[in-house]
Amino acid sequence: MGQRQKKGRPISGWLILDKPLGMTSTQAVSVVKRIFGAQKAGHAGTLDPLATGLLPIALGEATKTVPYVMDGRKIYGFTVRWGEETTTDDAEGAVVAQSDLRPSRAAIEAVLPQFIGTIMQVPPAFSAIKIDGERAYDLARDGEDVQLEPRPIEVHRLDLVDMPDDNTAVFAAECGKGTYVRALARDMGRLLGTRGHVANLRRLLVGPFDEASMVKLDALRDAQAEGGFEQVDPMLAPVETALSDLREIRIGEMEAARLRNGQPFILRGRDAPLAGETVFATQAGTLIAIGSIEQGSFQPLRVFVGE
């Protein structure tokens, strides 16, 4: 039997969506995939329905580069509401603990250093972490007592930006992979002798993608309605944009042919990358493969199919 024909276009690239409030990341991917008529799509880092902002969506061959985006730094702006802790650690959940205490600016600034650097964090019970093959949020919704182990995370920066009133404080955070901002709000509240949850959250940066890259969903829909694929395709960032932290190796046709067949090739010259380094190869401006350097050879890890 022949292979089943894939539905959709073999379009590849990154759409940096400004995810609207109330939409899940999975729903956002489905909408974008449909607008582009893409065969394949995925995202690089979940945003909760109550969060807005930067959601990198990979189409086609860009899905092979998702891990390199997810490993990058992230920047968030978020508001904490003091006095209430919730089941979900954000405004969606039921209130489970309350406090009449409201922290001062001085008190908040005094505890911030304890949340900077490599710290241990217990993820929210309502998270996508798997427990015995089940998502934690599914177990929590079923009323089970979810106990997650603390894990190390990296917080590069946590600043108090504003205090609009006694009940709320606005923060900016720059952090690494696996950090839950909702858990930061919960733990700050407890350390300050009160309670807290995230009232709103907006992501502003993921790896190489920042606010300037974002496209609003309405603008994307309007462009598709006005001019179809010719209007929306230019909104995509190239696949290799995700690899900005990796070194680029420019190769010729012979080496590209070897890589496309899954074969390594020997690197020559004193500027050759170091052993163990992960790099990517391009030929005439086209991304060919991601690979690792082993014993003087480029060993392909991911090979890309040209459109």
C-alpha cells in the first residue's frame, strides 16, 4: 500500500502569536495551523488560558527546532493579588486560603532575593507535569490530592515594577525552562505572611522571539481573509531563527547531499567547531541539518527537508 497523502501544505516557519485571553495553547495552534493550511504544527511552551502574550508556533520543519526555543530564557510581566491563595495559583481556581495582611513595598523587596538564582520550586497542582502517565491537572480536576516534588529552576531577574493598590503588585521576571510564575506568586505570598495568586500574566519573550515579533490573531485572520496564503506566509520567521544560540556552518552541495542521506562529513580548517558542540549547517542560505561535532565530523541529529 502507498503512503497516505498528508493533508495541508508543507509550509515551514515560526509564527510568533500574541495569544489572546481565554484561549488554550492547543486551541491557538489549531487556529494558526488552519489559517496557514499547514500539514504540521506545534508550540514552544504552554501559556495558560488566562495568560496572554508570546506563544511561538512552529509549522512544518520548524517543529524540529522546538526544543531549542523551549530551552531559551523567558520574560513575563505579571500581577499578584494578595490575600488569597487558589487551587490553581491563578484567578481561575477556587480560593483555598485567605489572609488580611497586605505586604509593604519594603517587605516585598526584602524577599525578592530569595527567589533569584537557582532555587527549588514545587510546581502548581494544576500543571502539565505527568504523574504515573497522567497529567497533574487532570488528577487535580478529579479531586485527587496532587503532591509534586520540588525541582530546581533558574530565575535570572525578579523585579517589583508597581503597586497599584494595597491588594496588588506588578512584577517582571526573567527565568529559565520549567519555571512556573504562578508558583512564584504562591510562594511569595506565603513568605510574606499572607497569600497570593497571579491575577494576570503576559509573556514578553521566549528564546530568540520578543514583543516585536508578535502577531495578533485578529491581524492574522484579517490578512488571510484579504489575501490568503500570499498575505500570511510573509508573517512567518525562518525555521533557523530558533537556532540563534547555535553556531552556523556553511557547507557545499556535496556535504549537504551527505547530510540529507543521514551521513556525517569531516570538518576541516582551524575554525572548525569544538568537539561536543551543537551546530547547524546551511547550504546557499537553506537550513540543511542540526548536528553535533564528534571526532572532527559533523554528525547529523536533525535533517531538514526543503520545500
